[in-house]
Amino acid sequence: MVRLAAYDYRELGKLLRSKLEEDGRGWRVCAADIGVSASDLSRICNGQSVSAPKVIAVCDWLRLSFRAFYLPPPVPRPNIGEMFHGKSTETERSVDV
């Protein structure tokens, strides 16, 4: 199974919830400052996805890079069997033409 690139909404949500509680002005007021809806903040705080522009707006408000929560796909590792096929190009005899 191939794992695709993903985004860590759970971690972003933890940081956002903490900042909202620290701010103390209420979610609707903060949402208006950020440029998203209060329901968007709720979704993120619950680890759910929202659109990229909303993620960027929230990360800007938190003064964090939106890339901080990006989860790249793993780098594929070559099959060892394919790497060591038992044939050497250095010792193989060449035929003169």
C-alpha cells in the first residue's frame, strides 16, 4: 500500500485550541480576525480537514509555517534483490566486434 502525502490536522488542532484558550476573546471573534468561520476552527481543533487557504490563514494567525504540519510520503526504498542481481558489469567478459 502506497502512503500519500498528508497533513497533520490533529497537531495543528492541538496548537490552535491552546492558542484560542489563551486568547480568551472567544472563537467567533478569533475566527473573524483569522478570516475563517468558527465552525472551521472547530473542525481544525477536532483534527478534521479544511481547505488549504483556511489552513494557511490559521497558521499565519498562529505565526507558524503551514508546512510545519505537512507529512510527506515516505521515500521509496529500492528492493535489495533488484540492486544485487549477481551480475557484474566490471568482470563480465566483453566480446570484440
